[in-house]
Amino acid sequence: MNAIRKFFDKIKPNFEEGGKLHAFRSLYDGFDTFAFVPNTTAGRAGTHVHDAIDSKRIMSLVVIALVPALLFGMYNVGYQNALAAGQLENASFWGMFWFGFLAVLPKIIVSYIVGLGIEFTVAQWKNEEIHEGFLVSGIIIPMIVPVNTPLWMLAIATAFAVIFAKEIFGGTGMNIFNVALITRAFLFFSYPSVMTGDDSVWVAQNTILGLGFDVPDTFSAATPLGEIAQGAALSTSFCDQVCGFIPGSIGETSVIAIALGACLLLWTGVASWKTMLSVFVGGALTGWLYNALGLSPLDACQHLVLGGFCFGAVFMATDPVTSARTEGGKWVYGFLIGFVAITVRVLNPGYPEGMMLAILLMNLFAPLIDYCFVSRNISKRAKRALNK
């Protein structure tokens, strides 16, 4: 690490005012503060809380927590391809994994190039340091879309989300909506046929560099929630649904892999256990209610393990920027996400996955929820002061 530190110190004068690479100062600063904890916690005047970990380290922990779901998603892409082609018995573990890796990697590259490119440009234009929030958004975006989403669509959606859901609000820490979910919402409403309109979007169709199999043109594979919405019975077992061997968005299928990431986030204190738990409580109670009323054939457990419910509860509902920040508000915020997500699933057959809409809706109401709790606490303190 000392050698790397010396290297950064050696080239630093080139990026300072008057240096020949001054135009790329923000780029240098971004790599420097990513590799090493900065000496200052903020560049603006005011009161700040100093901690042993800065925001880049927090973002790095979230990325690490996402790795199990990402790796399993890559394997599942290959698994679903072999299953659809009827070649599962002829496919090896590593063959399926590397096929999925090659299918997913271009999406990760496009996401980061577009998103970070815009952030680097804006940071240099505003003469500010590079915001680190896209470290997480850049890897979440490819994980919440179908494997057959065209790269050019992903690039357009990512650019739209970074510019209109983040930069115009002031950048990282100022956005009111989750950037990754805005990307998915843009794709869903602008190009519905590549998100849910055709069941073939969930399974990779062709070989990649000699890996994988060509799937028959007539093949289609609906997600479990899609099957229920069409009035069909589930074609997968509960065990497969928990493990993740089902069609779906790349990183959202495996409850086990997502749980591993959740354990890391909770153990390190990066994510709020109150928000996470309340999402599951709200979803479970709502799912049980609709099942008891005969409005949904799925029980509470199936609602929680299917679709993007677990992924959204762990990695997006707990976003510290767009979620409620008061301790009491976290309970209300999370519970309402669970309630709205299941309600949309059950009452809107044309939109079997309600987690995206639920989180975006509650992103909008999070400041109001916090305001109510803060106002309530102020009123209580004022009454105590008058009674003394």
C-alpha cells in the first residue's frame, strides 16, 4: 500500500491547479479517495460527525454484500439457458457459470461506463470531487433487469436515471429517488416488451463464445409471479424458489444469496435492521391477509421469496439516502413498502411485480414520514419543558 500511496503523491502535482492534467483533477481525486481514506470528511464548512469509515468504504461494503447474489445470478443465467435447451444433463457447473458471466459482464460494463462517465463529467464541470454513490447503483442496475435487456436500452436508461434522478438534485446524498429503481422504471415504461411483455426475456437464447446452448425459438419461460398473473399454476417448487433456480431478473432470484448479503449489511451496521424487518413484516401480513380473503393463491412465505421482494427489502429499501431516517419512521416506511408491494401484485394482474413501485412511492413519502416523527418529538419536548 505504501508503494501505491507514493505513486499517487508523485503524480498529484500534475492534477493540481496549473498542472498539465488539471482538467482531470476530479478523476484523480476519485481514485485517490477510493484507494485511501481521505484526511477530511467534507469539503464544505459546517459541523460534521467524524467516523472511522467514510462513505466510499460504506459503498464498498454494499458492493461486497451484493457479490453472492451477483455470482449466483450469473450461474442461474447459464442454468436457465441449459434447462430451456433441454441440455441440463450435458451442462457442467463451470460451463453454465462462465456462460452467465459472459452474458452479464457487458451489462455491468455499460452501466459503469455510462453512469461513472456522467458523474466524472459533472464533477469536473462543477469543480467538485466525484460522488461515490454510483459504485452501488452501477452494480445493482444490471442485477434488476432481465438477461436479454439490450445494452443500448440499458445505457439510455442509466443515463436518464443518473441525470434526472440524481445530478439535477445535487448528486449523491441529495437524490430523493433510488437511482437503480429509476433506471428499471424507465425501462419498464419505455420498453415494456423487454421487461415483461415477452416471457423469453428471462432466458438467454443463444451461445456466447462457444458456451451455452441455442434455445428453440418457440420456447418461453415466465417467472413464478408471471405464471400466477396469467392464471396458471406454479411450475417450480418452493425449494427452487428459495434457492433461486427460477427465471427472473439476474440478481433477484436467490433468497439464500441475498440473505448472505443481508447478514453482512446488518453485521457491519450499514443497513437498518428496522427498515429491513418492517418490510418483511408488512409484506408477510399483507400476503397472509390477501390469501385468507381468497384474493391470492400465494401464501405469505411465497410472496416474500418470489420476485424482487427480498432483493428490494435488503438492498434498496435500506438505501440511507432515499429511505426514512428517524428511528420510528423506519418502521412505518418499511411496513408501507411491504404492504404496497403485495397489494400491487395482487390487485393489478398486469403488473405482477410491485416492489419497484412500492419503494419509489415510499421514497417520495419518506421526508413526510420523518417530518411527522420529528414534529411529534418536538411537541413532546415542548410539553415537558412547560411542565417543569
